[in-house]
Amino acid sequence: MTNQAVDDRRARGAETGSARPVPRPSLRDEVRSTFAMRRDQVGFLNQMIGRYGDIVQIRVLGIKMAMLNHPDYFEHVLVRNHENYNKDTFLFRAIAPILRGGLIGNVGGEPWRHQRRTMQPSFHRPQVAGFALNMTDETAQMLDRWDRQYGPSDVVNVSTELGQLAMRIVFRSLFGAKVGARGKAIEDMFFEANQIACAFFRFPLIPLTWPTPSHRRLAEIIRTMDGFVADIIADRVRSGEQHDDLLDAMLHAVDDVTGTGLSEQQLHREVLNLIIGGYETTSNSVSWLMHTVGQHPEVQQRLLDEVDTVLNGRAPTFDDVLNLKYTRMIVDETLRLYTPAWQTMRSSIEEDVIGGFRIPAKSDLYLNIYALHRHPEFWPDPETFDPDRFTPDEVAKRPKQAYIPFGSGPRICIGKHFALTELVIILAMIAQRYRVVIPPGCGNVQPEPLITLHPKGGVHVRVVRR
């Protein structure tokens, strides 16, 4: 150990000695917590923050953890001292049978760093620009079908429609335009797997490794999807052809530190992780966009005006995304209120101090982004939908970590720029052609806090041709 490391550890020890323990709830609140988390998780967490402040010890399924709710605390864990925190937590252990060591759920350390270094160049700005045509083409095909299928009085479950669109975009970006019947089969199986996973997170007491009928079916689906992905990869390698898609980029990607790429097994797992991440978060986000735009006609009118001015009737390009400033503000405000990745967890490797509170080694930390994005100190009138919170002047007033829909620090979502480009393009293209109207009785959509934040029951709207 270096002298500097010894000095740092001594300093941390001295700081820890003067730190306070994390506030604990009353015995009554502890007893209530298990039932309250099951009945109304978001409401319970908000109550705990209101009573005990921005750091408090809670129990989830009997597991003790410290919940954080301040930008400075998130900054400490995710950015400044991120090396002391990994993903060896209940949340990521629970979904390990699905993610299986992929980039999303990898605990951390050198295996994660190797994966990140190898994959990151595939998601840089020039690469994302190349996928914009996939987004516009697939969105245009969906809108053409809406023209044929729906009239102005029809009520459309756009959650289903936009989920299918998100899946087609991620498949085309991964595998190119010629996936064929195999792609449709993977899509169908993924929707079934997603239903099983969502059911698990409503009641996560029975591990996914236990052989219940639904869990056995999930394992069967994953094996079959592995087989499909393996066939696609084998066909690509055998053909020797080059393609402008993510699979080709990942096949040839090399870690610039070790000089090695992804193993065949790791490549399969990363492909499935990208399908999960690219579908699940985008489909929820676009559904929430339709809800917020439909609920606020004045916001929608500003959106229509900007889209008409910037695009003048043509399909957006990647370069247009930067000029669709108000469209992006709508996306940002929707992600503030309805961040799909609304919660995450970390585990401390060594003892630490956060905001003057002692964090023992091997402590579970619960980072609730849903609550952070409603912190009244940084978001006045936090439940109100207001895209003007994201003007440059307003953004400059807030701490950076007050808004982290894609996480933060070295583990920020690798697909952030892909997702933001996709959301702006889809919203702009829908606004070019349709006005979104909320039918009577369909406006009260509640968040369903599963592993991602779903609109409960879906978002139902009328799409009225402009």
C-alpha cells in the first residue's frame, strides 16, 4: 500500500470516528415498512424522507439499507468516491439470472471496466448519428400504419404501439434491417419474458433461480434467445460481410488497455442486455411523453410550432436534434417526473462518511431517483409539469446531480445519447403528423414502480391528424 493510500485511509478513519449514525425510523415505522413498501412504495419512501430527512435507514424485504435523497450524497457515491461502491446488492442479485453479468448489472471492478472500455466507442456521437435513420424510418412506418388504422375518435393504447416501435429500433440498430423471422420471434419472446420479470418484481420473495413454472419458462426463453443471437452472430462471422450496426461494432471492438475484445459468451450477454435496456426504458419514456404532452395543450402547441419551424415538413435528421430545443426540454421534464430507471442500489466496499453520517463497510445504499427529482429544495412545485425548468439559465442554477435520469459518474447509462436522440426524434415525428388528445376518463395515469417505472394500465390517447 502506498503512503498516500495509508494517509487517505487514516483520514477516512478519523472522519468516520466523528460521524453520526444514519437516522433510524421508529419501531412503529420499521414494522409498517414491509407492508407499506408492498402497498405504496413511492408514498412510503416520500413519508420517510419527510419525517427523517435526506438520509434514513429503511428495510426492504427485511434488508437494512440507507436511503439517500440529496444531490451531494449522489455525487459522493456515484462520482467522487465511486470506487468504494459496487452493485453487489439485493436488486442486482435478484435480476442476475436475466442480466447474467452484462454491463447493466456487473458488480464492478476490472471486469466491468473491461466491458465498458470495449463497448463505449460504439455509443459515441458519430455512431449514434448513424442510427438516426433507423429511428426515423421505423417511426415513419408506424405513423403510416396509424394513418390507415386509426381515426380521430379511436382510443389508442400507445404504450403497446410505442413499445413495439422501441423494439424494432433496437433490433434494427443491433442487427441491421435483415433480421427477418428470427427478429420477430425474439421480439415475441422478449415481451413474454418482460411480463414474467414484471410479475416477479411485484412480489420478489421467490428468487428467479427457484424452479416455479414461470421461472422455468423465463429460463427457457433466455436459452432460446441465446440460441437466436448465437445464430445471428455465427451467420455474420461466416459471411465476412461488414454492416453498419451495433453487432458489427461490438464484434470488432477492442479494449484499448488490454487489447482484447468481448468473449463469445460475453457478446451474447451484452446483446441481450442492450435489447433489455433499449426496449424497456424507451418504451416507458415515450409512453410518458404522450401522457405529459396530451395533458398540457399549451406545451403541445409550443411543440407543434417548433417542429413545424425547424423541420418544415421533412423528417428530422441527427443534426436537427440539437435545434429541437423545446422538444428536448419536454423530454427532460418528462424524464424528471417519470424516470424509467427510477431506483438503483450500491454497496459500500469500505467504511465511509456521507454528509457527516457513518456508512459501515458492506452497507446497502438505496438511491431513489424518483424522489430526488422531486426534492423541493431544487424543484419548486415538484409535481407540476414545466419544461421551462430546463432552459439553460434554470439548469445552471441546480446542482448537476439533482437531475440524473441516466445515472451519473463512470457508470452512467452507456446508451444515454442513443436514447435521447431516439426520444426527441419520435416525439417530433408524432407531433409533425398528429395532435395528442387525452379522452375523458383516461387522464389519471399512475406510475407503477416495478424494476422500471411503468404507466399503470398503459397510456390511452386519441391521435388526431393535423
